[in-house]
Amino acid sequence: MAPESITATAGMNSAQRHEVFVRLRSANPEPATELAYATNFQLLIAVILSAQATDKSVNLATGKLFADAPTAQAILALGEDGLAGYINRIGLHQTKARNIIATCRQLLDLHGGEVPPSRAALEALPGVGRKTANVVLNTAFGEATIAVDTHIFRVANRTGLAAGKTPLAVERELLKVVPEEFKLSAHHWLILHGRYVCKARRPDCWRCAIADLCAWPEKTVDPYAVPER
């Protein structure tokens, strides 16, 4: 899903940005992707499938898929129609099936069936763009990349953490302003914060750990709170 249009708020200073990640780390010291996978290859396939789909729907599909076809060779043997049967409840499943089969073929032909640890090689795979490559480089290979999806785009602009009119602009700004000690896990903290707290339609500002640091002027209140008398 393309990031929603959002107007950036006033920017944070470096001390505020540092405190943001201190608090996010305190709440979740070891953040991780919610996609289920056992190998780097399975992570790559899950991330390809996650475009315009929820992690929950991807995990439902890949649970059966990876049990039956856990490797590039096994998925290639399914063919497009066979693969589509496993992922047909995921958005754009036909296009994704086509891309995944082509990616499996390319992995086998050029990389021995393994996922390459190179951005250029990853982005050369069918169905793999910059965001997918960033997720794989970060999660599988431990690179301090930041994959900007709709959640991170929203959180960065709304809070004032990093402004940008495009995902690439936000990515570049985050890489400049996120303190080094937090950069490896920043992607996970921000996406989880956007998914469960700083939600698109109505953020849960009253239970946000960084609400006092956030520059967004339209903060929400707890709808169940009893008003003071």
C-alpha cells in the first residue's frame, strides 16, 4: 500500500529523537518482524507477499506453503498455478506468484538458491524493490537499513521525527537523524508503533510512550476515560 499523504509537523531536535528511541527500546528491547519464517529465503518470500497485505494474512498463507515447499527449488516446482493456490487470499496474488516463481528461478540460476546479501542483487530479483531489499538486508543480514512503509512514513512525518514527501525522502532523513545505537532496530520499533499505537485514522495518543515528544497538534484522548469533576 502506498503511504498515505500526510503533512509533516515541526521537527524534533536530536535530544528528543534520542529519547524517542530510548523509550521505544525500553518498551520492546528486542523488536522483530511479525512475519513467520525459518530461513532467509522464506523471509524474502514473505516480504514479497506482504505488499498490500497484512502480516497475519501472509503468515496464514506461508504456514502451509513453507511446510510443503520450503526452498526456492520446491516453490519453483509448484509453478505459478500451484503457488497461486497457496496465496490466493492475498492481494495481487497472481502477480506475486509470477514474480516469486521468476525470483526462485533467478536465485537458483545465479545464487545457488540462496538469498544474496547485496542490495543490487536483491533489487534485481522480480518483485523486489527498495523497501523489500531493506527489510531483507536489515532482518536477515543485520544491516542498519530502514524500510519505509506506510506506517513508518506516517509516524515519521506525524511526530516530527523525520519529514519527507516520499518514502525515499523519509528513509534518507531517518538514516541521517536516528542515533547510531538505535539504527539497526529502528525499522521494527517504528513499524510496530505505527501499526498498534500511532494508527492512521485515530492514533491512541493517550497510551503513547512518546506523546510528549511528538509534535502532532491533533492528539487524541482516551474515549473511555471518566471526565474529572
